Amino acid sequence: MHEMGIAQQLVQIALDSIPKEIENPKVEKVNLKIGRLASVVEHSLAFCFEIITKDTPLEKARLNIDFIAVMVHCRSCDHKWEVTGPVFKCQFCEDGDVEMLTGREIEITSLELAD
């Protein structure tokens, strides 16, 4: 289950981003962007996150996940489109020179701290 490794990295990044001058910080929400091709199972990530945040400022924090669509760009005709199935060529000009723009990312967009 690669969600445990992802959760560990997210927790480390989140903890490192909390300003040191805040005494006894308590994170209420972790906002994430996760691409559809990142192969992250939401409930598995939440389970792993819950386990490894015990006794940290992230304990009981909620994960708010915004899933990002897979977007592709054709270098030949400059079209961009959302992918819903396998892509080997441009759906407009049928050239095979395509690049993925979004869909693999896993990133923390913000943390929400308790007052």
C-alpha cells in the first residue's frame, strides 16, 4: 500500500510548514490536490494519515482532497483536453506528440490551524 509512504511524506511536509513561533499548534484541515493518475485510494490515505498523525499537531486533522483531472496537450495542433481513457494520439489532429499537463500531482495546497 503506497498510501502509507504518501501519508508519511505529507505529514513531514505539513509539520515542517507550521511556523515555529506558534505554540502548541493544532491543524484542523489539510487541503490536498491529487491527480487522478496518482493512484491514491482516498480511504486508504485517510486511514494511514490517521495512524501516523497520532500525538502530533496533525492528530484529528481532516484531509480535504481535490482530485485533479488528467489534462493532455497536443504539441502539434496545440489542443488541450481532459482525458477519460487511454491516450496515444491527439483526439483532434491524431498526431502522437502529446504531453500530460496534469493528473499525477500530489501536493498540499494549505493547512488550516485551529484558533
